[in-house]
Amino acid sequence: MLWKETDYAGWARVHKARGNVARPERSTQLTRLMEEAPAPAYGMLRSYNDSPLNDGGAAIDMTRMDKILHFDPETGVLEVEAGVQLGDLIRLFAPKGWVPAVVPGTGFPTVGGAIAHDIHGKNHHVLGSFGQHVLSVTLLQPGGKRVEVTAESDAALFRATMGGIGQTGVIVSAKLQMIPTPGNGMTVKETRVGSFDEFLALLDGSDYRYNVGWIDSTATGSALGRGIFEEAELSGGPDKAGGAPALPVPINLPGFALSAPTVKTFNALYWRKVPARGRTHVMSIAQHVFPLDKLHDWYRLYGKRGFHQFQCVVPLQNASVLKEIVQKIARSGLASPLAVIKRMGEGRAGMLSFPMEGYTLAIDFPARDKAETLIKALEAMTVEAEGRLYLGKDALASGDQIKGMYPEWEAWAAQAAKADPDGVLITDIVRRLQLREIGK
Amino acid sequence: MSTWIILGATSSMARAFAREMAETGAAVLVAGRDMDDLRALATDLDARGAAAAAALYFDAGDPATFAPIVKVLGATEGKVSAAVFVGWMPSQAEIDANPSLIDQVGAVNYTGPARFLHELAPLIEERGGTVVGVTSVAGDRGRFSNYVYGSAKAGFATYLSGLRNRLNRSGAHVVTVKPGFVDTSMTWGVEGMFLVAAPSAVAKSIAKAVEKKKNVIYTPGFWWIIMTIIKLVPERIFKKLSF
Ligand SMILES: Cc1cc2nc3c(=O)[nH]c(=O)nc-3n(C[C@H](O)[C@H](O)[C@H](O)COP(=O)(O)OP(=O)(O)OC[C@H]3O[C@@H](n4cnc5c(N)ncnc54)[C@H](O)[C@@H]3O)c2cc1C
Ligand SMILES: NC(=O)c1ccc[n+]([C@@H]2O[C@H](COP(=O)([O-])OP(=O)(O)OC[C@H]3O[C@@H](n4cnc5c(N)ncnc54)[C@H](OP(=O)(O)O)[C@@H]3O)[C@@H](O)[C@H]2O)c1
């Protein structure tokens, strides 16, 4: 197996790494690697931060381990290698009446990455997180030990693996329970929302299975928190479930491209795109759930320095803190147009899973010193609201802040130590947050 | 129904092309030496929509493995198409140290696949179908750093040109594919790679060439310009270059 010394980076380009990367094309190669030179794995590098990176060390690129191992059209149970991308699963299986139960806001992530961050989607309030639909997962641990784990066979290892940022072993394959769909489409209802409080009321009252809100992060005063609420259901319609081919962003854009005036204008137009009385239309599943996949490599919009995504979830009763957070962002004028709000249910499958019942907000900031200071303040507000930050996105919180948000982290670290006693799977995020240093 | 046989199917480029064909609903047979991987691939193709899928043993260096495959194809119904992705590129330095490798490079990249196609040609003439032969831009001109591999690819390209002429008489078609640099295990970690294309993009362009009955394609397409320029460099200058 050949190693390649290469540069790679988290999606937001703030964290970068250089090191030897192996890219097995078949399972015998992967097994040999884990026997002879075990290393942490990564997928499509769609995590924003240093979660998939091992700067100065070795890593395994899992994207070529992408075979479908078994599909049962009767039950919707699908077994796949970890490098399969979720968007491909929608394209292939929606026409047969099944889709993955949980998908994120982009179709590129792999099943391995979806498990390692126990991802959530627009239907979290109904179906919970990705790991809750994993029937079993097969791990290859350092030394080449192969274990198939279910929630029953070894609950602690299973819960340490779902959302476990790859520290319990390389995920080789997984068995997933998909959900039925009547077709390749989604019927989407869009509503204009005038204010933050109106948004919360709509989120609380929605009985759609998929919903998400877009907030105009520049609006202030009485328009604070205005936006568009999208509610959707799987439906028939288009003859294909995939999206249109993506347009490339060929170069890094200069810094002014996302300056405050541009963003403000864009947002105002976006908000008015939906008529005041609302509208309903049918589109392909991918067009609705993966809106950003229309642009390839869109991190380049933020120029060379990259960007940050701040994502928090706060418990329902502390929604007022979330409003203060939105206010602080609006006043700063530092944010990009991409702000998303959603109500989450309780569903989570692992010890380090992000979700909790409450409201989650996700928003991008071009990487500037001022933005970093602001994000740190928002993080402190999240702590105060007894909320959580997302390990697949956050780049700035301290280890103590994160550990405080994830009370099971020590139980998780113990499982990681058992699976990987020599620490060969440790990645940059684990080092930065000292997540595997128990008792220090 | 139409059946594809994919030779060298453990290659990521071949795998991507086999998936393209599976999604059109063809039956896809995958052949090569790593039977575990090929059987897993057959299951994958089945789930992706192939009318049928199975793994067969093929070793370019062992002609005894050819006839059984032709026999399996003979037992199918409808058009028979073949895609050859088999290839092997030891470094020129390894070859210089061990010239007997030249025989194997010739067998894997040229004579093995050509003999297989020769044994299969009568069936394609009878039933109709398409042959895809993957050669390389390296075959367009012998270069200091890669001329043994390049010459084998050139031999295969010339064979394909003649086979196209022959099969054209019965209405069957041959597509010669000349990839530039592709991001596969052959090039992973090899120095001096640039403008490296994704195997899935190359597979899509091959599928399109099959549909449009193209004769010779460079993929990605811009390699046609690069190779036209390289071919135009006069020999007295070219012999002094070392790339
Ligand atoms: C535009 C966009 C929208 C997004 N929307 C959402 C969203 O709505 N909800 C959400 O939850 N997330 C969202 N994300 C985040 C994304 O879903 C996660 O970061 C996901 O983990 C990325 O998967 P990946 O294959 O790219 O993994 P990577 O980013 O490459 O890796 C993620 C983690 O998984 C580990 N890992 C990957 N593969 C394996 C393996 N085979 N074995 C062991 N460990 C492995 C890595 O070590 C790393 O810790 C979004 C990201 C983007 C860019
Ligand atoms: N990558 C590039 O940049 C590039 C550029 C131009 C042309 N090409 C050509 O594209 C084709 C695909 O190559 P690739 O890049 O995908 O590399 P690859 O992964 O090394 O694929 C080569 C394939 O040939 C098979 N093979 C080698 N020797 C064989 C033998 N004796 N019998 C049967 N099969 C044999 C391999 O099978 P095993 O798994 O059994 O070894 C493998 O399936 C090759 O013809 C290559 O020359 C590649």
C-alpha cells in the first residue's frame, strides 16, 4: 500500500493538515493497513474543523471503500461500506422506495462520517439522529481486530462509536434501516416569517416531518430573526431523486465578496423571493435537502483564510438566550447569509452526540479576528444557556467548555482507550480539546 | 438484454464505469484476479440496478483463463460488449534494472487483452456490441521516463484501430480511450502528477463516448491539445527532453 504525503483541510479551511495518507481501494488493503500501520480515518472532509485531521501523522482516506454490500427491498435494510456518500444512496434507492432515515444539509458526507458525528437532519424532531438508525457497525481496530457491534451486543462501545469521532476504530461498514418514500420528490411549503418570536411559534407548531428555517442574519429591530420557514414531506413527482450537476467555484474569492453590504442585499432579496402569502412546490429530494450542493467547493467564496461555522443548540426553556445570540450576530454585521434555525428533538445515539431537545442555530462567519472574538462570546452564551456546541463544526471552544457540555465524555474516553490503547487513532480535534486525557 | 464484460474491474476507473453500465440496467460481468473484491463489486452492481452481475477470473498473463469467459458470454442473450481496463505500469527504473519485466508489461497492457478480444470478436460480430479499450496518452509518443509502458499502450491502441475496422463491417463498434492522469491507485503517491481527473468523471466520459459511438477519445478532453503539441515537437528536440 502506497502512502502519499499530502495537504488536506477541514471544510471551512481554518484547520489544515499535512501528512501521509493511504487510500485503500479494497477491503483486504484496509485490513492490512490496520494490522501494520493503523491510523485514523476520514471521509469526504465535510466537517468544518479539525475533526478529520491528523497533522504531521498518518490518515486513511475511506472514500474508495464505497461498495453496497446488501440491500433488502422488502425491509429497506441496507449494508454499505463506510465510504459510500449519502447523496448517492438517495439517488440510487429513492426510485426503489427507500431513503436514508437521516441526511445532513449536503449529500457528500460518507456513512462513516455520518456515524462518527451522529449527524442530524431536517427531520431530527421526528426521527432523531443518524446513529439511531444504525442496526450494526463493523469496526477495524488497531492491530486488525474486526468487531461487529450492535446496541445490544456491546452498548457502551456502540454508544462510544455513534458520534465518537472515529476513536473506537475505523468504521468499515454499517447496516442501516432506511425509511420508505413514496417517490423521488419533496413537497415543500415556504412561509415568510417576520420575526424571531414568530419563528419559534412556527417551529413549535409544525407537524411536517422535515422542517428548517432560514434566518436573515442582518435584520435588526422589529425584523430581528425574520426569515423563511420551509416545511416538507417526501412525495412523488420528479423522475430523478438527485440534484442538477453542480457549478464550480473555481478560485478563492477576494475578501470583499461577502462583505456586509453584499450580504444585506442578498438576504433582503432572498427573503422577498417567497411571496407574502407563502407558496408550495415540488422538487427532487436532493434539491430540497442539499441546497448548497448546487455549488461545488463553495468554501472558496470565503477566500484564502476560510470561515467558521458557529452551531449551538440550547434547551427550549432558554430560547431567550438564543434570541440574544441572534441579536448580537445581527448587530455585529459580521455574518454570512447562511443562518439556519431548527427545533431539535431529544434523539441522540452516542455519548458525544450533539443533539438535545431545544433550538439549534448554525451560521457562517468569514474568518477574521473580529468574528473569532464574537464567536467566543457566543460560545460563552451557549455555556450559560446550558446548551451544546457541535464537534463537527466548532473550532474555537476550549476543552473545558466542551467537556462541560458532554457529561459522558469520560465514559467515552474510557471506551476509546480500550479500543485504541496506544492512541494511534488520535486526531487534531482530540488533541486540541484533550478529549482522551482522563483525570488531567 | 445487453451484457458487459469489464476486464481489470478492481481498478477504480473500471469500477466507476461498471456502475455507469449497471445504472443503465445492463448485465455486468466483472473480471480480474482478486475474486473477493470482484464478488463484492458484483453485489454492489446488482444493488445499483444491473440486470445481473457476477465475478469471473481473468489473468492477462494466463490465456487459459480467456476461453471460459467467452463461453459464459456465449450463454447470454443479446448484445455483448467488453471494456478493457487492465494495465500495469512499473517505473522505468524498475524495468531498466530488470528488463524481463518488458514481457509482462507487454502481456498485461497489450498482448493479453488483444488475444482475449480476438477470441471474443466472433461473438461480438454475431450479436453486436461495443468494445472499449483503455490505452493511455503515454502511448502517443515514447518518452524517456515511461517508454516501455507507453509502447505497450501504443501497440494496444493500434490493435484497437484495426479491430474497429474489422468490427465496423458487422455494425459493432470500438472506442479507444486515452486517459491523461487519473486519480487511481496507479498514480496515488506518484510524483509529477498534475490535472488529475476523478475516475468517476473519466467513467462518465467513456459512457458518453460509447453512446455517441466515438472512435478515439482523450479524457479529460483537454489532453487532446496537450498531446497534439507533444506530438508536434520535432524529434531532434524531443530526444533531448527528459519527462
Ligand atoms: C454544507 C454542509 C452542511 C452540513 N449540514 C449538516 C447537518 O445538517 N447536520 C449535521 O449533523 N451535519 C452537517 N454537516 C456536517 C457533516 O455532516 C459532518 O461533518 C459529517 O461528519 C461529514 O462527513 P464526512 O464523510 O465528510 O466525514 P469527515 O469530515 O471526513 O470526518 C468526520 C469525522 O468522522 C471520522 N470518520 C470519517 N470516516 C470514518 C470512518 N470510516 N471510520 C472512523 N471514523 C471516520 C473522522 O475521523 C472525523 O472525526 C454539514 C456539512 C456541510 C459542509
Ligand atoms: N491512472 C492513470 O493516470 C492512467 C492514465 C492512463 C491510462 N491508465 C490506464 O487505465 C487503466 C486502469 O488503470 P488504473 O489507473 O485504474 O490503475 P489500477 O488500479 O492499477 O488498475 C489496473 C487494473 O489492471 C489489472 N491487472 C494488472 N495486471 C493484471 C493481470 N496480469 N491480469 C489481469 N488484470 C491485471 C489490475 O488488477 P489487480 O487488482 O488484480 O492488480 C487492475 O484491475 C489501465 O489500463 C491503465 O494503464 C491509467
